[in-house]
Amino acid sequence: MKKYKFFAPLVLVLFSFTKTAVSPPQDSFCGIKNIAFDVKEEVTFNVYYAVAGIYVNAGAATFTSKLETINNRPVYHVEGEGKTNSSYDWIYKVRDKYESYIDTATMQPLKFIRDVNEGGYKKYQNITFNKSSNTAITKEGVYKVPSCVQDVVSAMYYARNLDFSKLRKDDKIPFSMFLDNEVFNMYIRYMGKEEIKTKYGKFRAIKLKPLLLKGTIFEGGENMTVWVTDDANHIPVRVESPIVVGKVKIDMMGYSNLRHPLTSLIKRK
């Protein structure tokens, strides 16, 4: 995770985490069912960067899902693509693509692909999760993983299906994630509900704080804040995080084929 650059952790929900001593996830959080997203859902985001309080549109991200099969098992094939706007490519060009193949029955990933090009740094990863042996297979080797484990993309869709109504402010939602040949015991902190104004409109939202990756851009800890719709879709509509120089903000700007009506939208901008 040492080379994780600024764009990928943000657009991919923006769940980038640090290696921290956290209690292992509880079994009650495994085997969750999908009730939040449709197999043909598409959601788009704009990424804004600010120095001295002035935000500029620096890039975009799109998440799509579709139904496929792997070894005769139905899976949600989720793709997340992020890129900088062409006018900023000369400063720091990003062309990232992440894919997760998620078992429809358990919401556990069976395969994960990461293909990134960030400022000239390129990396390709292809991970297969063997659920019968609880291992993750990469080109570097075979790694033991918990029976209930997520990748960086499936973690977002897993979180969208949580029942936040059972949580109190400051509760932590734990889970395990496998990335860069390591297992991390992670959590998301529930911060309650509030209204939020975005570039798209005004929403009733659920406020969350994921544990953030410590690196050259982020300071680590719970500095990132994510707001998801307070309806059955749980779509991220705003993400904010300070970075070493300035601040980054991500807003949901478009969607199609949602599973449920977007009842959390109070007013379209």
C-alpha cells in the first residue's frame, strides 16, 4: 500500500485505510445480502481539488455493475474507473480501473483486478479468492485470508447494504480487507444523520468516517468523511478529506438504474 496515490483511494469510495490494531470483524457482519443496488446501476462522480479554499474540477469517476458468472456462480461485476480531466493530465495524469466480482449469495469477492496508471506509476493486480481454502491467490503467492474478507471495491458495496438504523453515533462497523498481499482489520465509524448540500443538490444523509490510509498524501486516521443517501440505496453523495496540501472533495453528479427511489433528495440544485 506504500504506492497508493491520491486519486484511487478517493474515487474508490472512498475507502482507503491504514494498518491499525483493530478488533477482528464479528461473524454477524458476514454473509450480508444485497438489498441496496441494482445489477445495472451506474453512478458518476466529480472530483474537486482545493488550495486556499478555491475548488477546481480535477477529475471524474464512474461505478457500474452488471450480472455475470464465474465458475457457474452468479456474481456482481462491479467496475470503478477514475481519471483526471485532460487539462490536468500534464500535472498528474490518472487512468485507473478497479474491478470486483462479488458472489451474489454472500457479497464476498471472488476476484479482484486493479489496473492503475497514476502520474507514471503503473500497477496491475489480479487476485482470486478461494473460499473453500480461505486463500487469496496472486502472482506473488498464496495468502491466508479470513473466511469473511473484502477487497477495496467490494467493501463499498458491502457497506451500502449495512443496516445503519441499528447503530448509535460513534459505533464502529468492522470488516477485513485484502490489498497488496496483506490483510487489514478495518472499520467504518457511524456518525449519525444530517442534511448535506452538494453540487447535485440537498440530501438527507448518513455520515460515516472510514479509517484512512496513512501515506504521502493522507495523514491517516479518521480525517475523511463520507455522506451516503439516507434511503435504501445508500449512494455516496459527498466525500471530503484534507490532504498534505489542500483538500479534496467528491460529489455524486449522476445516476441511472437505481434499485430504489432516491427519496433522500430534498432539492435538486
